Amino acid sequence: MRSRRSQLLIAAAVAAALAGRAQADPPRPDTSSWTCSQCPFPTGGSATIEAGVGYADGANAGSGRYTGLDHGGPYVAADASGQWRTKSGHYGSFDVEQAGLPSRHASVTQGEEGRYELSLTYQGQPFRQYDDTVTPYRSVGAGTLVLPADWLSSNSTAGMTALEPSLEGVRIESDRRTMALNARYFTSRVWTLFGTYSHSEQSGTGIAGASFLTEAVQLPEPIDYSTDTIEAGALWAGRQASLRLAYSGSWFHDDTDQLYFQNPYLPVVPESIGGLLSLPPDNELQQVSASGEIQLPFWSGALSYLASDGRLGQQGSFVPGSTLGSDPVLLAGSLGGDIDLSHYALSLALTPASRLSMRGRASYDGRDDHTRQLLIPYVVTDALPGGTYLTPRYGEDRTRLEGSTDYRIFRWAQAGVGGDSTHTHYSPEQVLSYLTELQAWGYGTLTPLAALSLTVKAGSGRRDASAFNPAALPLDENPLLRAYDYAPRDREFLTLRGTWALSTALSWSVEGTGSTDAYRLTQEGLKESRQRELSTTLAFSPATPWSVYVDGSYQHLEGLEASLETPGASPWQEREGEYFYTVGGGGEWAIRSRWHLKVEYVHADSRDDTELLPVAGITWFPEDRTGLDTLTLDSTYLWTAALTLHLRYERARYGSADWALQSVLPETVPTLLALGAQPYRYDLDVLELSFVYRLGK
Amino acid sequence: MPTAGVRAALGSCIALATLVLAAQAWGAAAQTTPAAPPANSPAALGYSEHGADTCLMCHRGDARLMTIFRTAHARPGDPRGPFGPGGLQCEACHGPGGAHVKSFGMKPAGIVIFGSHSPTPVAQQNSMCLSCHRADVGHAWAASAHAANEVSCAACHQIHSVSDPVREQATQAAVCGKCHQAVAADFIKPFHHPVPEGTMACASCHDPHGSTARAMLVKSTLNETCTSCHAELRGPFLWEHQPVTDDCDNCHTPHGSVQPALLTERPPMLCQECHDAAGHPSVPYGPQGLPGMPAGMPNPYLLVGGCVNCHSQVHGSNSPSGRALMR
């Protein structure tokens, strides 16, 4: 199988290269006398440097979730960019953004026109989850969490009398830092060699849940990941064909592969005094691919292709399966994880007539799991022997066919039809042997005026599954497990889209979608769901110096699911409705080319209703709500030709209600020692003042 | 497997189709006798007499156009670029401008004008861009959703600007959001990928120029796209969770959600869509399990993380005792 795939890759590459030889150049004018003496090709350098100070009030983990601006006080506001070029054709540029925040970005590019280009980039990605969380655990080295020496165990959090004085704050946050080196070398007009190396590190603290039978604890989980990625290859670009050959490899490494934690509860069995959690093991993914396009000699056709073959492996050492001295589960070596990933695809686009266009695609994605199955005697939550069980492996082959055709009936009317079919074939260990999804749709577009366009698209889909195979499931699982993923389903959907440029200055667009899913033959799992979305924008730009816009959106998602408490019992149902809407507006003004002001306002609300039926007593959950208001003012004043004053103000107010977190402190739930995270809430003011200085032309 | 045949057929198609087409093209090339054009002067072929120098006689006063000379499209040393040796300069993109010049600029006269509201058909606009960029960004363009919907390159790109907003990570989402309004609204939801904050871009996951994957993903499948960043979830694990290996969107929604962790629904209800009457009973955990409820007791199966309070290794476990994804 592997050799056939390799042959396919080589055949595709050779064929594309041969096709490219056939190019016949159209007549080209002799431009040797075009001197471009009036062209102001820049030489020398120019740069813009922005430096100043910002001050945040009311910031916390919620407001600084992705920017890292998570505490009040001053911070450095600094950006810079620049570029240079020599007469000999060497050039370079640099860019630094948000240098004073963990979300900083930097890049440097250097190259020679027509020869090569090198760039180095850095991107920080902070992720702040909670700064109000507390835990009695202390970290002792990497991967070990212990309780204070005076800890008093109990079978309930209320009985842990040393809990309150033992609690210490722990911030649930992490930072990802990615460095990447990109290189391109232009060996000729048609050949380019390229390579990318990136190194990404993620460190910090996350949340892991763990339990001793039914007594659970939330742990501060160490995050210490790094990923190295390489992509290298060659690109050939002929006039009639192209080919891209690439090798890519990605190696994930976790410095901490296990987390030991002491049991804060009275042990269910005397030896169960600690737990051991497995953290993500190292893995690697390597792939080779050939892709490209061939221009067909008829109907303005284009054929795109992709062939890719790769292997996903995992050789991380097994951690001990239990902390129990009397009954450890020790597996020697590692899993030897070995999964073949293969992808093949062909796309075809044809225009048989000026009014008619057709597109089609066939693709195959395979996940072939060769990992050995292991018969393992396992221990339940470091407390009790659980029996012996064979590890399941999951593989699948997915084949997808798509096609569509568009026909312009009149200059002002167009219609089209299309459809797709997806067939997934599962490996023998699974409850299904196959799943088939079919979908068909049609649309019509009217453009009665050049500036007015209305499109209506409607369609339906059907999903069918093979019979369930209960023998593939463990004895204690319901045969209808995973019913939702595989449930036979009917889907209807409708999309409306309109755009109207009332004048060159005034435009309006609206987009609405709706879909309804009904699950046939389903007594359990999701029975029906509905989705409605509407978005609209009105923009007015009467003149270059100023423009305004207003926009809004509305979404409503609704689902009904049924479940059985025990086999044969009457099903209970849960209905959930989710509502989300936004309104916003903004504008830009420029006065005398010196003063520029930009204002934006956004209001967003969400509501989530959950109801259980039929359940005795209260059936409605309290509403989960979020509310966001942000106002941003951004103003620049051109002091001199080289110096600009920049003032930015942001006010953001966010509140939320969440029944899963609200009022749940470490001791609130008798059998859950929680970290005590509360719903996000912040009232943020940010003021930034900086000077922008321009150097060079 | 039934699909093994399909896979073989599809693979064979790739090789066969390309070989046949290559052979045809090779033959056609062999029969073509290179002949000198009757007149290869620019004027004879409809171009201006002096290229950009002609254009700049009128257009050099437009500062917005002149910034092209500070972009990659105007590098005189790059033989691949319009302004490189032998390049057609302005007319490489805007087409032959001889007639436009003869009309003293009074008529467009076949000049290709770019933009969403341009009189030049979108296909013609895009063919100018693709004549150079087909290989590096556009080899899957022809069958892409953007091509099918007649989106012009200039609807997204600002060619004459020093900085093209759609190529900048911090500003890209605003460009995409002009059309994809519902997705733009998703990113305002409380839980989203950091696209509005500018540390990710739409192009981190999607290839706007087309790909052979669904939703124009940058990788061949959704899972390979997601795990290119979330590599710790890539596995393979000793104990796997089938919906995870199948498709990330069985539980997560990519753009934005009102549920934590971009989930499609809140646990335990999300888990109970599949897991009912299994292991321990699928109890309808009701509001009685919330703190402060009369005659109720705070319920660990409902509060905080719900099921993941115990089954935290939902993406897979490498512990020998991780069968129930609890270790």
C-alpha cells in the first residue's frame, strides 16, 4: 500500500512537470526600451516608531484573556515598523506590535529581489483563564502536588477543617511563544525552494479534574509543552501547470508526562492516598505531499490535485497505572502508536459556455490505525482493580464527492444546483461499519440593478448509518452509545443574502440562515435542533475624510435531547435555547488631514435557557447570561510632518451569570474540591498615550 | 473495505489524468513551430509606447496609486514581478493600455479596473492576478467557494497599499468579516479563538484561495488543522475517545461559543447526548443540584466542569488505567 502511494506521488509530480513543458508563450511585447525612468523606486530606509505609556484600570484575567493585559497599572505602549531597500535590489523590513504586552508580535524580513527572502517572526499568545482560583495543593517540583503537612482528610469538603487556612491563590493561565524562520530561494523564474522552521513553547497552569471513585478534585495542572515544526519543499510554476512538493514534520514534546497528587479525602481503601494522572505524551507527525494544478486545453478548465501520505506516531513511555503498592499496573516501554494518514483529492473547474460553469471535487481521507491493541489490567482511580480490557483502536476511510453547476439565465439572473456525498467507513472495532451523508441544494441570484443583489439558497440533507454493532462495545455500555454522532438525520436549510449599494457612499448588506435537523429513529440522544442567524450592516462613506456604519446580528440555537436513566426506563428530555445578539456602530473622521478620530461601540448579549422534562420539582435552570459593552476611541494628531500624537481610550464592561460556577467555592460541593473559579466580570478602562515618530521618506 | 477500491480508483485518477494531459500538452508543444511574431513592438500589440513612464504622465499625482512603488509588486530587480526586467509594468495587471492612451485617458478602452464594483468582469480581473500567482497561492482557486461566488482578488486585497490589511494578522478578520458577518459576530461571543485580539488570523485555519479540504481548511482534515496548534491532543493515545479521533466539531464549535472551551453545549448535557444509561446511570441532573436550592445538594456531576470533574482526559489518556479517561 505504501509503495503504491509513493508511486502515485511520483506519478503526479512527473506528470505535472511534463505538462508544464508544453507551455506555448503568447506574443509578448518587447519591453526592452521601457526604462521606467519616472518610477520612484525607493532607496534608503524609512521607519515609524511609536512609544508611550498606557494605563489599565479594572483589568483581570477575563479582560486580558488573549491580550495578557490582566492587571491594573501602567504598561509600555510600543510599536515600530520600517523598511529599507538598496539600489542593488536588497530589501528588508521589520514590524513590532504590542511590544509591551504578552500578545506582542515581531517580524524581520530580509531579501534580494528575485533571489531569496528570509523572515523571522515571533508571536506571543497569552491565555488567561482565572485569577480568582485557590487550591490547598503545593507544587513540589514538576508534576507533584502535595497537601500541607497539617492537612486533615475527610470524606467531605465540609469536614476538611484545614481547607480554609490552606488555600492559596493559583492563577490559571499559560503563555504560548512561537518563533518561526521562513526562507524562500528563487532558483529560476519557475522554481522556488522554500523552508519553514518554527518552535513553539507553551507554559503555565491549566485545570485537570481527577477523582477517587466519586470524590473529585480540581488540580492546577502544569503545562510545559514545546512543538517543533519543519516544512520544506519545492514549488514549480509553469504557465499551464504547477507543482508543489513538500515534506512536513511536527514534533510535540511535553516536559511533564505525569502528575502525582495527594488524596485530600479519607481513602476508600487504605492504600489509596494519592493519584497519578497521565499528561499528554510526546508525539510526532510526518507527511509528504504533492499538489498543484493543470490548465486543461478545453472549456477553460483547471484540474487541481493533492496527494499526501504521512504517519502519526507516539512513543511516550507509559506512566505507572496506579499508585497502589499492592496492585500497580506496569506496562513496559511505550504504546508504539502508529497511524497512517493519507489524503488524495482532485478538483475540476470547467466553463463549457460563457453562461455555464461547473465544479467538482473528489477526495479521500484515510486514518489507518496500526497501533497494537493491548490487554490491560487497569485500576479504577487509584483505588480498586477494574478488570482487564483490550484497548480499542479507531480508524476510518472518508470519501467525499462534491459537484455544482451555475448558469447565468439572464444578465440579471443566475441559478445553480449542487450536492455532495460523504461516505465514512469505520474500522471493525467500532459500533458502525459505515455512515453516509447526502446533501443537495439549489440557489437563485437576482441582480435587477447593478448595485442590488439578492440570493436565496435552499437545500436538504440526509444521513444514514449502518446497523449498530453492540458487540463492539464493552459489556457495561449502552448499545446506543454514540447515538448522536451516528444518528440518522434529516436536515433542511435556507440561506438569504442581500447586498445593496444604494450609492457609492451608502451600502447595506444582510445575511440570514436557518436550518432544522430532525433525527430519525432516535429514541435517545439529540432528537431535533434548529438554528437561526441574521446579520446586517449599513455603511455610509460620503467622502474620504469620514464614514460611519451600524451593524447587528441575531442568533438563536435550539436543541432537544432525550436520555435514559437506565435501559428500559422512560426517557427524560432536555431542551436548550441559546440566544445571542449584537448591535454596534462606529465611524471615522479626518479633519484638515491633521486630526483623525475613530470611534467604535459594540454591545453583545447572550442568554442560555435550559429546561429538563419531565423532572419533578424545578425544571428550569437559572439563565446563563453574558453582557458586553465596549467603546473604543482612537485618535491621532499630526503635530509635524514627522511627529504624530496618538491617544487611545477603551472602556469595556462585561458581566456574566453561570450556574455551573456561581457560588461554587472549594468547600461548596461535598465531593468536589473545586478551585472556586467564578463567572467572568470586569469593568475595564484603558488609556494609552504615545508619540509616533517617522524617520526617512 | 468497500472504500479501498474507491481509494485506489481516486489515486489512479490523479496519476492517469495528469499523465494523459501531460502527453497531450507535450504533443501540442512538439507541433508548435516557434515563429517570430509579426510585430512585437508594444504598440503593435496594443500596449503603450513606454510602459509605466506613459502611465505616470497622468497618474503620478495620485498618491494612493504611487504607493505601489513601495510594495513587492514594484521591485525592479525581480524578474518575476511586473517591474522586473522585461516586465509589462502597470500593464502586466491592467492590460494593454495603448487605446486608453490614444483616447487621452478619456475612455477605459479595455483597461482592467480592479475592485468589487469594477466594470471589468471578475473572471477577467482574477485572470490577471492568477497569471502570476496561480502556483503560489492559487492552485486550488478554480474550484474554491470564493471563485464560485465570483469574489475578485481586489475585493480582499489592496494591491497599491504599502500594507495590505488582509495580509496583516491584526487586521485580516475585519476584511473577511465584511462578507462573513455571522462568523464575525461569533467572534464577539464570550469564548472564541483569539482572532479579534490579533494573535491569530482567519488564515491560520482557512486558505482563502481554496484548498482541497472542506471549508477551505489549511490542512486536509479538521482534526489535522486543529492539532497543528493543539499538538498535545494529537495522540495517538493508549485509550482514545472515538468522537475525538473522528472530528473535533463533534463537541466544539470553532469560531465562538457562549459555552466555555468553545463547546457546542454545556456538560453534562453535551456528554449525555451520547452517554446515556451507560456506566453510571444517565441521571437528569436538574436545578436542584445548584448551590442554595432548598432540599437539594450541590451536585458534582452538574457543577463546574460536570463530567470532566472526573473524566478530565476526554481527549485521550496514555495511562494504563485511563480506560474511563479519568487518569
